[in-house]
Amino acid sequence: MVSQEQRRRQLAREKYLRQQQRRTETRRKARIRNSVIASVLGVVVVFSVTVFLTKPFEDDGKKKNASAEAGPSASPSKAPDPCEKPAAGKVKSETWKKEPAMTIDESAKYTMKMDTTCGEIDIDLKASAAPHTVNSFNFLAGKGYFDHSKCHRLTNQGIYVLQCGDPQGTGMGGPGYTIPDENLKDKSLKGGVYPAGTVAMANQYNPQAKKGRNTGGSQFFLVYQDSQLPPDYTPFGTVSEAGMKVLKKIAAAGAAAPDPQTGNTAPNATVVINKATITES
């Protein structure tokens, strides 16, 4: 017969074992929870790079910007402004209801010259590979749409780009129409990298939801350093060697902290397109 003392000790051992099992289970759940959190954080970091170039960058001014959708913030830094004061003039506010009719010669060579406050940036355009994009830019430049507009965002983390093309200077503007995605299989886009010198379209594409194709407008970005990006943004031009020096000068001046209203990390340099022209050769 089991004595009362033996029974007491048996119950104590069983209680101890139950406590140990609960502690082991708690530690196991904690490890699983922490690993899930780490995985989610990793996804957020990757997603933040792509969302930088997506909605709300082409809302044509009809929606208020949601700062929560802003992309990777630049590292705040301050350096002397290497650029000149903008030329006198005002940005255009005109918009159009539909994409302009095709007027370019797809077999011809086109060059976009941006006379900026920081220096001249020449871009060789890919008319045959991205005809709708080049045709749209030819139309907009002819209307003076880009003249006196600010390049409103610079990033120096994750991706390395200067973004321009919004007369509002907020990341919310557009010409009123959209153009199709083009040239997403360009041979220059290897290994998920947009190489330095690439000029590509911003758009509203959401890679997670796989929605927002063919939503380019007027905003574009210039890559000043190789950047990891999925091939979702129409590459339509290449910056000249002299233009790259201007981009590097702008990047070296750093970027401001994110604007609380727009989420933009504006370049410290005063980057204004005094005039943009496209010529055929």
C-alpha cells in the first residue's frame, strides 16, 4: 500500500513535470512567434523598396497622399547645395483626358535634354522598345509640361534613384492619362537590377496584389547607382556620361528626412528642370 508521504511525493513530481511541460511549450511557441515576426519584417523591408515607386505617385492630384504608403526613407544628411537658383517661370497645370496620338518615328533616335539647376542631363531614348512612353514624353516636353518642375524625391537606401516628372512636386501629379508598361524584358535588366544610368517610369503597380499594370503617367526616375528592383518599371532611356556626373553630384548632397505630409525624401540639392526638350536625330 502506498503511504501518504509517498503519495504526496508522487503528486509533487507530477506537478513538477506538468510545469516543465508548460514551460517547454511556452518556449516553443515563443520561438515560432519570433521566427514569424522576423519573416514578416523581412517581407516589409523588401516590399518597402518596391512601394517607393508605386501608388500614390500617379494620382493626378485627385487623392490625398497616404504617408503610410511611402517607400524606403533616405538617410537624412546635409551638405552644401551644389545647384543654382531656378530660372524664372511657373509650372504648367494642364492635363489631358487621353494618351496622345502616336507621332514619333519608332525607327529614329531621340534625345531628351533636361536643362536643370544642377547641370545638363541628356538621355538617349528607346523609341523602338518603348514607343508609347517616348511618344508621351515627346508630347509633354513639347507642351512645356516638365519646365520649372522639381525633382521631388531622392533615395539613398535600398534603391538609388532621383524621381522627377511631377509638376506638383509632391509625388501626386500626373498628366491626366496613363500609358502602357513597355520593354520590361530589356536586356539591360539582369538579375533584378536596374543599372546605373537607367531612366524608367514610376507607376502604381502592386507586386503583392499583382494589380496596377499600365498606370504610368509623367513621373520617372533616374538611377544613379545599381538598384535592386523587379522588372516592373518601363525602362525607356539611358543617361549620358556627363549626365551621370550631374546625378552623382545631386546624390552626394544627400536627402532630407521624410516629409510628414507627403512621405517624400526630397534631395537637399535644389533640383529643378528649367526646361526639357526632345530632339530627333
